[in-house]
Amino acid sequence: MDTLSYKTISANKATVTKEWVLVDAENMVLGRLSSKVAMLIRGKYKPSYTPHVDCGDNVIIINADKVILSGNKTEDKVYVHYTGYPGGQRFATPRELFAKKPEAVIEKAVRGMLPKTRLGRALFGNMFVYAGPNHPHAAQQPKPLNLNDLR
């Protein structure tokens, strides 16, 4: 056999097909929602997935204020961040975060599941989270997606 009958195809920025997907987070468990959204953003559901290329879809998440945390995580889970000043360590529970900015809970969960590299920071820009049922991306004609259909 002189030639190969197959070729390994590696996607690049020019050959990637990105779509817009709409996900309704109402009554969904935060961890299950965010792991599936992270895989959508990364592009792992596509047969042309390439680890070093942004080949995932743009994901719009609506009803972020109606997401569910299982167990007693609304009081027990603690988000920690540091302001950079001495004594500037701050703590917040999901209940406090929901009161101030409900989108931040989903954003923190998905960001933690993406790679901690330049690509991961770029991929995070492909997710748009909104607390209510309205979003300003109607011109992109997002396709509604039921995350329970994904494995």
C-alpha cells in the first residue's frame, strides 16, 4: 500500500463551524448544567474537536436566577476571592451571590471547568449568561438546546 486511505483532520480557525445555542437553566442542577455547557463551549461534542483550537459553540444561558444547587450548598459552599490588599480576603455564599448577581454563580462554575490557559480565557468569552428569560442575541438566531439530550 503506497498511500494512506485516510487522513487525520485537524481543525483550525478557518475550518471551524461555530453555532449559537440557547440553553434554559430553569430548574437545572448547577454542576450538571455547567459541565455540559463547558463541553459545548470547548467543542467536545463535535467530531472535528481539536484540543488547541476554539471549535466550540457560542452558548446563551437564560433564567440563570432559577438554577438549583443540590444539598445544602446554598449555605455551605463558599466562594473566596482576594482583593490584593492586606486583610482583603472576601467570602461569599451562593445565596449572597444570587442576591447581587445571579449570573455570577453559573459563570464561576463554568470558568472553573475550562482550561486555565489563554484558550480557556478566550473560550469563556463564548458564553453569555442572563438572569431572566430575555437576551439581546436574537439576530444570531440561536437554536434551543435541551441539555438532557446530551450525554
